[in-house]
Amino acid sequence: MKNFGKIKNVFNELVSEGIATKDVASLDLFKKYVKTVKENEILKTQFLVISNIENKIESDRESAIQYVKENISLFSEFDKKKIIEANENLSSFITLCDKGELLKEDMEYDNKTLHENIAALIFTKRKPETIDAIIEATNGIVDYILNNKPKEIVESNGLPISMMTSILVDKYNERYVDLTESERKILKALIESNDDEKKEINTSLVRECIGLINDKLVESDLESKDKLLRVKDKLLNDTKTIDEDFNKNITKLIELRGNLQNN
């Protein structure tokens, strides 16, 4: 398969479905997808180039054309057969989970034309008889960039959660409307932070929870103090590493903080 964008779209749908229905299989498949993309330079380059273009906003046509050319030039070092092999391997995950119909040629989805134009520029050999097709695909991508709009999320409605910020933008409002403002800020920080910054967020939450426990220890009875001290001891020995369970552990800290604040 040449169109990596279609594969990317299917996995976005799978993670959205997994969150909505609490389908562990879909979420596990998405984790496998993330791991595979991160570890394969060809897949990672395709993902980043498509994300670059999907999110690019530009008012100057010549600048947009140059932006497209620079992104597509990143594929010059890859053998085209190797790109297809990497894509086929990734798409096999979808086929094996009985979601193969989502990869059919006639399947419609947002940005389908954009993704097809990107694939055309990656795989079309430059020669006299393909110049028109190349220019047409380039203009299609440039027109998308010139007409692209920021993905605005009204603050009162919350902040998107995604593997790479864009994945759940369209799904967020219906999924996470109950988060507090503080929780949204933490989630935003997690999305936009590197590993060291994520550890700082974890440390800050741990420190805040310990402070709340200390306040409660003053007025608690003996049994409650024992429970609080055990929780405090666990927090003091917290040495979280950045792995696939990190965000889950952050969520637990947020819940603990909320319980300490409200009880």
C-alpha cells in the first residue's frame, strides 16, 4: 500500500472506538501501531510528514509550495519498495483484526484526497510524461494548506488527548467534557512535553498529594492516619519511568488528588 495516510486514519478510528467502547483489543492494537511507527524510520518519516502537512497553515502560495517540496524531499533517501513493504506490514495489523474493509480504495474519510496527493508525490517518478500529474498533486496539497484553519478547541470544552496531539481532536469534546480545568492543563502539558518535563509533572503531582495528606493527618483518627501514611510512603518512593503506563499512573495521581481535595 502506498497511502500511509489511509493507514494512519484507520488507527485513529480504532483508538477512538477503543476509548468509546472500552475495547481493550483496539487499544492494544493502537499501542502496537505506535511502537512500530516509532521504531521504523520509514513509517516515522511518513507519519511526521503527513502530520506536518495536515497541520500547516500558510497564506503565501510560494512558501506553501516550498514547504511541500521540502517535506516530500525527505523520502529521496528511501527505496520505494521498502516504503511499500513497511506500509504493508503496518496495514497487516488492521487486516488481522478483521478491520480490512477500512482500507478499501472506495472508503471515504476526511483528508482522503490530501493523503492520496501526498502518496502520489512520494511514488510518482519524475519524467516528462508525469509532470502534469505531479503539478496537480502539488497544487492539491498547496490548496489544502492555504485553506487550512487552526483546530480550535474552546477552553471550556477541554483539550485533545492523542498519541501525537492531532489524533483525537475531533473526538475530544464528547469524551472529556467532565475534566476540571486543572486536569486539562496537566493533560495538555503531558501532550506537549518531553520525557524530562513529564517527570517534573509527575513530581509536582506527587508533591501536591503529599501536601494534602499532611494536612489531613492533623485531624484524622488513628485508622485514617494509618491509611494516609501508607499512601504517603508509597508516594515518597515513587520513581516513575516514562513507559506505556506513565499516563495511566498520572491519571491515578489526578484521581488521588481529587479524592484528597474532596474528602
